[in-house]
Amino acid sequence: MSIKKLSKEDFKSFVSGLISSDDKVVGVKAKGNRFVFGDLESADELRLDYDVTLLPPKKYVLPQVETLMTYEVKGEYKTECNAEPTVLLGVHPYDMVAINQMDAIFSQDEYDSHYMARRENLTIVACDVVNASENVFAASMGSATVKDGFDVLLTDLGDSYLVDAATEKGEALVAKAAGAADATDEDIAKRKQVWQKNEEALAKHKLNCKTSDLPGLLDKSYNHPVWEEKAKVCYSCGSCTSTCPTCYCFDVQDDVAWNLETGKRYRAWDGCLLEKFANVAGDHNFRQRREDRFRHRIYRKGKYVPAKIGGQVACVGCGRCVGACTPGIANPVEIYNRLLEDTNL
Amino acid sequence: MCACSCGKKDIYLPELATITDRKMMNDTEVYIRLTLDSGEELGHKPGQFVEVSVAGLGECPISISSSPTVKGFDLVIRNAGSVTNAIHQMQVGDKLGIRGPYGSGYDLDTLAGKDLVFICGGIGLVPQRSLINYALDKPEDFGKVTVLLGTKDFDQRFYQDEIAAWHANDAINVLETIDVEHEKWTGNVGVVTNLIPKIEDELTDAAILVCGPPIMYKFVLMALAEYETPLENIYVNLERRMKCGVGKCGHCQMNDEYVCQSGPVYNYSELGAVPEAI
Ligand code: SF4
Ligand code: SF4
Ligand code: FES
């Protein structure tokens, strides 16, 4: 596919054009002194210089609350599908890697048509990081840059963007941009410099082993004292899982209309740190102890989910949980490093 | 315009099934027999489960209690929450939503040709019955069938007619016990582990299939250890909070095992690396 260059001014007109088209256009915008993904009303709102968003873009493939079906109480169940074509602007590489991981999870074994419908309706315009956030450590997890999953990848080259269309959808999108010129070798070399710079800049926490060592490390650490030490001050609030781009656990609930005749079944984000996550009928809790729940999350990131997705570590180093955790215990790298101190790999 | 996979099968969508038989088994358990409205058979293996859905209330995972050798399928449901409570109110002719069958069930290939010993505590008999009756219907596929059955109270026993028929059937040896003495009970009294010494000869070669409340496993496994039953011969059927049933939602997970996919039946020798299992 093709690599173009677009001046920032032309890029702005391109975004304006998208906003006035039929597709929904979502992008990163400021909210106070933080950033969020939200519907764009004007091209001026788009902030591709952001550091990190409060919530990851996973809500566009797995909404906080999503109706799966509707029904009449005595009748048939009907699939609900309201995925709409959406252009998602400004996904950072680590969040793109996270979406790629969820794609693998939701399409494997039993194909999740709800997730996949939203995913297939997305056109993702990723962008390389311009400003590193306080806690980002994507470079430690191999996700400071991203090679696939996006339709278009933007790289800020100062007064212009390098626009890399990686799919047919991406090509079609970029074709709408007036003023695009073919990128020169020099432009592409500049992107390489950005990537190299980000390998350094996006490593605010350094993992003291290879990510591929993590499953083996965890195999030897099940009864390590760190679980209890950290979990002692855990509130079981679930902020670390709800802000995480790779956490995808959900609960399923029903909701009936006031007339008791119709209703819907929906799924909503859930988190394994929450106290009732492993409750079964009869009120038995299979993960009653806080330290067991705390450990489970760290094992999912470093061992359990990787086993489902070809060994990729399920923490992409966005750093959101580090900032979201009030007692300051959620950072997976800190825990892995602590385990490494006591373990021979 | 939506360019999506709406056309694909929706894995969360229940199909309707109609209750064709219903009976209270004791104060807390109702038995129902269902047939799918599509006219198809469920096509399950012994040991699998379904997600049962009541519109407006939700779903719950329920073990299939009947053998695939008979038409329709049986469920036994304890009244333990809003969904199951609603099912208890239902009568013959009422409809439920069904998804599944899910889980891997019993590994029939490995069990083929073996003597089978079922150790059941309370409602642990429910899923085991799917394989017990399967084995009775296919005597050429298995060796001897032995059932150890422990129930807490006399009044909580269920499938009583069927158990009486098993007692009268030479193809199956049934030993029963209840935890607490009762004036109408002349049989064994005590926990199910007390029955284990009575079948000592079976404990080294037979496949031992255990199902009961979480607390029971420890004691049964300890008792079997005394007879040096090889771990590979022991199968446990583990209850978990299944939700999606399809390996996505994370609720059923114990360490790296997704019970809804790889369980709820496990060979005990494989659970060494799964500390959350028992
Ligand atoms: S575990 Fe924390 S740093 Fe890693 S991906 Fe999740 S939120 Fe980001
Ligand atoms: S680790 Fe931190 S963010 Fe996660 S549940 Fe515990 S207190 Fe909340
Ligand atoms: S029940 Fe949802 S993952 Fe097993």
C-alpha cells in the first residue's frame, strides 16, 4: 500500500471533510488538562499531540455497556446489532496492539459477532506518540510502535504528517485527502527516527527481563510474598482493569421494561479485582481473598492471556493503571521486577 | 450502512426449548425435561452443560443430566437465585432459552472399556447421571458400573425411582448413604467417603468419577490416596461460575483453565498445575 505526506493544514481540511461525511468520526480531544476519545465536532478539537487518554479506545469495540439482544418476555430472542461505520482517529501504537490482541480473543474458538461487527465497522487511523505520558512503558512491552491492525498510520514530522495507508479501507480514506504527495525516502527515514526516539521515550518503567520470560517467571512465583504485601492495601476498586486496554472480561445482565413484556440482555465491563467476580450460586466465592484476585490479574497479563494469543504479553505498557491506582500497587512491571529479584529464570 | 458480521451466528443468542415433563425432586430441586423447538436434538456429550435463560432475569449454567442416547434432555435445577427460582415456577408447556451444549464433557475415548466408579455427593449425581445412563445404554463400551451416592438428609434424596431401578439392575452396583440418621432409613449412615472401603477392589484399575460440593473433593481425594488410586484414573467435575460459556468473559477461569471450554470435567492428574481448582 502507499505512503503519502500531508501538510498539517491539508490534514485539518481532510479531518473536516470526514466530520461532515456520513460516517461517525471519533478522535482524541482535551478534557480539562487530560485527554479522551470522543465524537469530533470540528477538526480543531483533534489533539494528536496527546500523551495518553483517560480510557482506552476499547470502548469502540467493547462498549462499557452493550445490548446483545432484545426479547419479548414470552417470546423469541433477537440479536441486537447497532455497529455503525466509524473512523477512529489517533490511536496510539500500544492501544492498537491491545485492539489486535482483543481481535484475536474475540474471533478465536467461538466467533463473537458483536465484537467483530464493531471492529469491522471501524477504520482505525493510528498515530505514533508525540508526547510521552508520565507512566508509559510501552517500549518495555514491545508496543512503542505497531506494525499492523491499523488502516492508516500517521507520524508527526513537524509541519506535516506521514500518512501510511496499510489496508484498502485506509487507501480509500486517504484518497479523500486533498494535497497528499508521495512520501520521499527522506520522509520515511524521519519516521524511523521517531520510532527510534519512542523506543527510548516510552520506557518510563523498565522491565528487567524479556517479555517472553514472564510466563516462566510467573510459574515460579505463585506463592511469593509480594501478592499479600501489595494486596493488603488494594481497595478492590477495579480501576486498574477498567482503564486497561487489554482487559476484556464482562458480565451479562438482563433488564426488563416497565411493562414486564419486553427486555434486553446486555454485557458490561467486569473486572477480576472486584470482590464478587468469582462468586457462584450459593454464594461460594472461588477467589475470596484479595491477594488471589490481585495475583490473578498479574498472571492474566503475563501468562494466561499470552497462552491464548501466541505468547504476546497482555500488558501493552500504556501506564493507565499506574495512574489510576490510588494506593500505587497496580504497575505490572514493578511486580515483575520485584519477582525477578527473588527468582532465577 | 452496516458492513458487519450480523449474518454470522450469534453465540449469545438462546434458542427456545419447551418443558415436556416436570417434577419436584425434593424441597429445593426441580427436574425438567426439555425439547428444542427447532426439532433438533441438543447433541451433547455426557458431562456437558447448557446455559439456561429466562427472559428478564438472565442465564445460569446447568449440567445436563440425561444421556444423549435418549431424546430430549433433562436438567435438575436447585432453587438458588432469581433465574432458578423462576424456572421452579414453570410448568409443562412453558419455554426456556437454551445455549450450548458447552464444555468438553467426559472423555469417552479414554473411558472406553474401563470399569466406572461414580462417587457422587448430593446434586453431584445430576451431571454424573448423564454418563451412568449412557454406560447402561451402551454396556458393550464399558466394564462394570458402580455408583457411590451420599446425600445429606433423607428428605434431600432425589431420582429415587431411578435409583430403585438401578438397585434392581445387575449391570450396576449402587451403594447409598445419608449423613444424618432417619427413622425410615435402614441403609448406611455417614459421609460418602465411608463407602469407599467397600469397593476397595475397584480402586486401582477403574476410572473414578467424582462430583459433589466443593468441600467433598478434598475428603474423597484423601481417601483415594490411601488406596493409591493412580491420579490419572480420577476425574473430577468442577462447578464454576460460568457466564458466557464460550471462553470470553473470564468468569469461569481457574488459573489458566477456562472451565466453560476445557471443563467442567477434568482428569485429576492434570490439575496439579491448577491450584485454584480444588
Ligand atoms: S496493565 Fe496497566 S499498563 Fe498494562 S496495559 Fe493494562 S492499564 Fe496499561
Ligand atoms: S490494584 Fe489498585 S486500581 Fe486495582 S483494584 Fe486494587 S486498589 Fe484498585
Ligand atoms: S464462562 Fe465466560 S469464559 Fe468461561
